[in-house]
Amino acid sequence: METECSRLADTIHQLAQNHHKPRYLVAIGGSPGSGKTTTAKMVTHLLNKGSVKRTALISMDGFHLSRAALDKLPDPEMAHARRGAPWTFDLPRFQDFVRRLYTWANAVLTAPTFDHEVKDPVEDGIIITPDTSIIILEGNYLLLNEPGWRDISSLFDYRVFINIDLQEARSRVAKRHVHAGIERTLEEGLRRVDGNDYLNGLLIHEKLLVPDMFVESIPWSFTEAS
């Protein structure tokens, strides 16, 4: 795990050093259960530890549509059941935010986070200061070859995909549901995964834009969020 993350951190550091724009944007994408969140956190830690350049980590989870917004969609029941699918995110807002990371590089920006306790985004959860020269964004659909999403992907300077066997990812997410108390048994966890997360993972792998780097998934633990 540390070797893969160190290699990725070194690569980002070297590329950012030769980058002449105010900010260097990195996308870390992958299916649910791939370990992209843990990877992104470790890489961010390594970059902040070994460089004078300040690195910030932002998750696209903060751009989930709120539960209230899902209630207003044509099929609210389906929207809640498929929460996490591409169409349950505020895509226009996310596009605008990524663009502003470049155009407002000299201003203080804020980004929403996601509170898993209340199951909704939290406004202004992260503050991005002008001295932040490397920004890592992690999320499921940062390399998705679909309208809107591919436009976001083109804004990044470097794109990383966390590669994993989808059956392994399926098992991980099901176990996570049981551990979190969302489902009582592994069978129930797998049923939940097959109705949403596994479908999202298939889409991510089938419509993957070619990344600049593939990273093999790191060993998983129950603390891994996505």
C-alpha cells in the first residue's frame, strides 16, 4: 500500500513542480469499494509531509443531491434507492466548482463535504486557501466517459484510476454495509450492493476514460469509505 501511494505521491510532486499554472489538479477515480478514498488520503498526507507545496483533498461526495432534492425528482423512491448513481449528483455545480479551482486560484474558496451521520452534504466543509497549489479530488465518476462528466475529467492535469476486480469490490462494500449496521447479514449486504453500488461500478469500468496512471487497489479495511 505504502509503495503504491509513495510512487503516486512522487509522480504528482514532480509533475506539479514543472507546472506553471497556479494550481495542479489531480483526479483519483474508481468504483465503490476500490479504496480510492484511502489512497487519496494517504497521497495527500505524503505530499503535505514532503513538500512546501500545500495539498488539499476534496471528495465529490459533497456534491450529492440532498435528500430534499431527491424528493423532488420524478421518481423519489428510485432516486433514494440509487443514490450514488451519476444522476444523483449536482453535476452543473460540480463542473462550476472544478473550473473555479483554476479561475479563482487567488481567492479563498470553500467546498461542501458529506456527513454520513445525517446523510447529506454540508456546505463550506472545506476551506481552500490561495496557497493551496495541489488539489486532489476523489470520486467515482471523475473518469466517466459520459456527457458532462467527461468535460470535468478534461479539466484535470493528471488522472488516476484505482483498479480492482469488481467482484472483490462487491464483497468489500457488502461487508461494509454489515459492519456499519445498514444490513444484518452478508447476504442482505450483497443484495443492497447489487441494486446500486455494483451497477455503478460496472458503469465506471465500462465507460472509463483512459487515465494517466492505473494504481492497483490497496488492502481494504472497514474504515474505507468508498
